[in-house]
Amino acid sequence: MKVISWNVIGLNGKSKHPILKNNLSKEELDIMLIEETKCTHDSQRQIVNIFWIHFDLLIQCSIGELRGLTIIWNPSTIILKDSFSLPRILLSRFQPIGASQCGFISNVYGPNSPLDKQYFISNISSIACLVGPSHLILGRDFNMIHSL
């Protein structure tokens, strides 16, 4: 299974469309995780449908500091079982076609505000408890620096 995660810093920029198109078609990706789309739901769907009519997508819109997240997958290789969204987190349970087990795909965009970071980390910890020992694919932009 081929997966790519990209902080696109604005999906509306026309110069990024050919890069997105090439990543999904040329690389024969199964899943693409996009962070910081800065788009509405309709705008993201329209952009994706221009290039990848046979791909499905799950969207968390850009609203204020929530910069927008998208999970794009190839329905001929991946089956989406269910999904949910928290602020800055998009999580879905999926099953590769032909596989007996499910896994999880999560795309996150961490807050810049120190006050929001604690809530965000708490939500990430909750996801880790939910997922347990299952397979997890994580696309991310944590916006955090950890001192070494």
C-alpha cells in the first residue's frame, strides 16, 4: 500500500494542482493525507474531482485556526468502514481489499496556541487508546517542538 502525507499550505493554489495530480496518478497511491488545505468542503471536493474522479475523500473544512484536513483514498484498493472528526483530527477505520483486518488512518494538524496543545495531545492519546494494537497510518503536522 502506498501512502503520502503532505502539508499543502493551501489547496486552492493552482500551482499545487499538477503536483497533487502527479502524486495520485503517477505514484499509483492508495491513500493521500493532506494537511492545511485552507479550503471549504465544496472547494476541496471540486479540486479532487477535477483530477481524481475515481478517488473518494473525507474532509474536515478549514474554519479559522482549523486549517483543514483531507484523506483521499482509492476505493478499488481501500474500503472505508467508518470515520469521525475532532477539532484538528480526522480519523477513519479502513480495510484494504482482500485483507481480513482493518486499520486506522488519522490525519492531524496541531494547534499553534500553547493552551490548545494540551487538549490536542489529550485527543491524540484518546485515539491511541481507541486504536489499541491495530495498524495506524498517521499523517501529521503537529506544530510542536520537543526539546532533546
